[in-house]
Amino acid sequence: MRQSSKNLIEGVLTFAAGLALRLFTDGVETPVVTLTKVGLVLMYVGGALVALGLFQAFRASSTAERD
């Protein structure tokens, strides 16, 4: 499996976990941070991983076309 595929899968799963936390833990209180904020951070990280995976896939396909 290529690194770009791994990043895409990881990003989608991380984004989905963050979205679930953001949507379903609104009333849950924890001592240090709220789970909705953790969900938002996970969504940002997942989005960044998806963008990185797309960039790597595009770069790999463009270099393969040049050869």
C-alpha cells in the first residue's frame, strides 16, 4: 500500500472520529478540555492528512506521466 493511500485512509478515519466527538459529546464535561474541542482538533488533523494524501497521490501520478 502506498503512503498516499495510507494517509487518505488515516485522514478519513481521524476526521470521522473527530466528527463523532463533535456531534455527540456536547454535554459531556471533562476536567481539562471539552470533548467537542478535541473533536474539532481531530477534524483539522484528519483534513490535513487527507490533503497530504491527495497531494502525494497527485505528485506520484504526475511524475509517473513524465517518465
